[in-house]
Amino acid sequence: MGEIKVADHDFNRFPGTARDEASGTASEVFDVLWATLVELLGSPATATLLRRSARRRLGDFPELGKLAITRKGFEYAYAVPADWKHANERSNPALQALVQDVCSLLLELTGQVVLHRLRALPQLAKFDLSLSEDR
């Protein structure tokens, strides 16, 4: 399993995740997604949404089973699949599916409010976040 990271609100704490960077490994993109959702929703809601989305997409992307989100006292920590730390053709589609599922759930829960914030992140620019309430 990969390195354990504790929920943190500082986007620029993680290497390669400065707000103006539009690329990165799946691990780096997940770091930004996690930090943004924690800032907006809190760590318990973020952990719940990401766990649920990973379970829902597990059949199509078995490597999502290696995404570990755990509670450590009052904090949440996560470990991404080891291959997410390197660019590969399988991790990006798995992350894309995870992001799409999270966005679908967020659309139901918050409307466009949180999606608007996610769309503004350069790291998520390569993902299709153009969900509408009609879907």
C-alpha cells in the first residue's frame, strides 16, 4: 500500500500540487481533490464520499480497492494505490471514474456549488466535470 497521508487543508503542502499546475500523477491529483473537499465539506464527509465512490466503481476498476481511507483519532488519513504515484494508463481512468462518481454524488447533495469549485482547479481540468442537474 502507498504512503499514508493525513487530511490537510493546505493545498500547496503536497509536491506538484500548486494551484497553477494542470498536470500531475493520479496521486497528486487525488491529493488536491481530497484537500479541496475537506476544505469545503470537512474530513468526515470527504472520507465518506470518496469511500462510497470507490466502492461503486470497484467492479470496473479493481485498483480502487487499494485506496485506503481510515480514521485515526479525530483525523482521516488515506493511502492511494502505489501505481498512482507514477503515470500509467490504468490509474488515470480509475481516478477519472472516481472523480466522476464523486461529482455525481456532489451534484445530488449540493447542486452546482461544490462542482463549480472543483472545475476551477487546474489539476482537475483534464476531467469532464460538466455534469448538469438534468443527468
